Amino acid sequence: MQMKSFRRAGLGLMALGLTLSALAILSCGGSGDGDTTERHADLSGAGERPTPVPNTPGSGTAVLTISADQTQIDYVLTYTALTGVQQAHIHVGDSNASGQIILFLCTNIGTGTSVAVVGGGPLPAPPPCPTGSGTVSGTLTSANLSKPSPAATPAVTSFADAVTQLRNGNTYTNVHTAVNTGGEIRGENL
């Protein structure tokens, strides 16, 4: 009888210890995901600026997750019903204009020799884009930041600047195709 009571007490203490441990982990934020910032864009031809592409069957989404320490951006770009996709980017600028490219998401034609890189480069090769429909994902860091021209407004001279613009809703994602080289579908990162 005493042995059963001892076992029950031991099991009870173990259960209490596990419960307190779980509560301590949760109160510390668990995995830390609570401090990330997420931006989402719905991409369409109607969203393309300065000239919408009203007849495209293409559409897509971009989900951008800024890490809690703001040193990386995880992205998932999905699109459908496009033909001849060449590149996809994050641009800085307001919703009514074409802005400078600050981050490449994918490319099938390279980044070009004219892409300046903050810190001197070279720009790491982005993954290939699905040519018609598909999903591409990855992680962006300061090494992926392309440097807009000095005349670009707003100025993005560091990854921290890019994160600030993204958090402030002053960026957009778009997908460029062979037919619409300036962009076929676009969405504001809100």
C-alpha cells in the first residue's frame, strides 16, 4: 500500500513538473514566431502599374515573413496561368507607380550585369521561376539586397531599410513574363 502511494506521488510530481515546464516554455514565447511580421500580396493583372494588364488569366499570391530579429525574410510565391515567366521581384514604391527592384525572388534570365548590390556583391543567384504555374520559396538576407539607383525614392541602402519599407506597406511583388516584360501580375505587400 505504501509503495502504491509512493508511486502515485512520484507520478504526480512528474506530471506537475512536465506541466510547469510546458508553461515555462510557452511563457517564453515557444518557438519565437510571435514576433515575426507577415505581409501578403494578391497578384493580378489589374494590380500592375502604371499600366494594368486586364486580359491576363494569371494570378498569384506572395507571403513574406520577416524574422523577429529582422535579419531575414522567408517568402512563398505562388502563381498560376502565366506563360513564359522570366523573373519575380519585390520592388519598393507606392501602389500607383513602378518602383526599383530591391529583392529577387526568382529568375529564368539571370540578374543581369547591371544589378548593383549593397555591399559590393555579387548578388546570390535566385532560384529558377516556374515558367507557367507553380510555387517558389526561399529566404532573403542582406546578401540578396540589390541596390536601387541613388535617385530612387524612397532610398533603400540597407536590408534594414528594405524591412522598414516592407513593414510600412511600401513595397509590392510582381511577376514578369516574356510578353509583359515590365510585369504581368502585381500585388501590394500588405
